[in-house]
Amino acid sequence: MSRTIAVTGATGFIGGMLIKHLLAAGWCVKALVRPRSASKIKHLPGLETIIGSLQDDESLNRLLQGAAAVVHCAGAVRGVTATEFNAVNVEGVKQLVRAALTQSPRPKFLLLSSLAARAPELSYYASSKRQGEVALASMAEDMEWMALRPPAVYGPGDKELLPLFQWMGRGIAPVLGEAEARVSLLYVEDLCAAVLRWLDSERCQSGVYELNDTQAGGYSWDEIIANVSAMRSGHIIRLPLPAALLRSLAAVNVTTARLIGYAPMLTPGKVRELRHPDWVADNTALTAAIGWQPSFSLQAGLRRTMGWTESGSAA
């Protein structure tokens, strides 16, 4: 079998970390990189850069040629309209699947989706992720495929959860959801380990699989804060952010984005995601399919992410 893996989203947080793990495990990697992002890629032994895009069939064919599998990490997480999300999260999946089906032999296909796809009614992002999964399932023919739905993923280089944990480390915890809400979390190295396990596994049942860390049943906000407080050896002040405030900030953000032309993260749809009461994932099906088990607790993952020692001080 070929030892080459095609990866999209190579300059992103998860894609970049995955490439490091693939190379360390002895795989060769072909990474699809947009022209304006090419300077962000480090030239590493075993890594080949393919300059192009998901809309360019020629670059997709070069990316996939000789690859044993493709791991599709690229995705749109910022935007205002359905069109902005669908262009990458739906149409991009379709383009890549079509290109994969032309290869001989056909590569295995892994789509990095999101737990948000479980509730597509919440936002254009969540809807686009669900549609991407449906497109893969309906188009794959005899190609082995898997869609992974990770919950909130954190780790070194993360730009979404890291600021929240940094504030908690300073003694202030912004609380974005209801007190009774529960969420699963996942350290990025556990996600990479799941991908590697899938690559090394014999053919398993194609389908959509959830994954989370070692905490079955997820976390409440109080439990997350308590974990950080135990590591920092100090009291953390809770700062609840009312839904009305978040909605107002989102509305202002969308208006500003339209005026000056940027893709915002905080939108009304994102607020609905943040306020959703149940983002608990379940590892059972994935463990049965490929034998993967998470290794990192929240505290272990945060120590690596934040550079905190066992005593609570910065490393």
C-alpha cells in the first residue's frame, strides 16, 4: 500500500498538527495549499506542497495521485451567509470526492466534520457541515470513507478556545452558555491519533463517528472552571455573558463585517451554537470501529497547551 496521504487545510490549526503527526509516523504527505498561504508551510522531509484550491481539478488530481488516503481538514468556520460556508464545506467536499473517484486505486476518504453537524438548524456553519457529510455519503460509491465529528478541539496554536482558557488562567472565566449545558472537549493530539488509527486499520464500516476526550458525558461550565482552578491553585471569578448581550454583539459584528468586508466568527448562528445545551459526544461507535481510545484528560491537555506544570505554574 502507498505510504502517501493527501491533506487539505494544511495551514490550519488541526491540519498543521496532523501533518506533523503523519510525518512522525512515517507517512509521506501531499498538502493542498492556496497560493496566498504557501509561505506558511515549512519545508519538511516527506512533505510535498501542491499549490491550488478545492475548485481547481488539476491541482486536486496532482494532490490525490498515488495517495492511499485523503484527509479533508479544510473548512470555512467564519462567514455571514450560507453561500460563504457552503462554497467550502459542501461544494469543496463534492469536488474532492469527484477527484478521488477518478483515481485508481481509489483512496480512503476521511472528512473532518464537526459535532455541530448534529444540529444543522442552529447555523449556516452547522448546516453546511451536515450537507458535506451527506454529499460524501451519497457520492462515495465503493470508496471507503469516514466522517469524524469532533467537539471543540483545543491545543497549541488554537485560536478559538485558547483565549478562553487564557482568561481562566488569569482568574476570570467568561461563561458563554447556560449553567446546565454540557460540552465535550478534545485535545488535538487525540484527534490526530484517531486519524492515524483509521489510516492503519483494516476496512471498517463507512459512516459518521463522534469522538471526545476521556470524560464520558462531557463537562458543565462549573467542571471546566474547576479543572482549570485546580491546576492554577487559585479562585476563578465567573463572568456570565447573557444571551441578549451575545446576540447584540453578534448583530453589531455582522453589520460591521458587511460594511468593511470581512468574515466574522461571532454571528447570530454562532451564538445559537454557543448557547446549545447539549454538545456531548460519544466515543463508543468509533472505538468499536477502529479501536481508538482518547489518551488526554482535560487537565493533561491543558498542561500541554498552556505550559502549566503540575504545581500550577507556567513551565
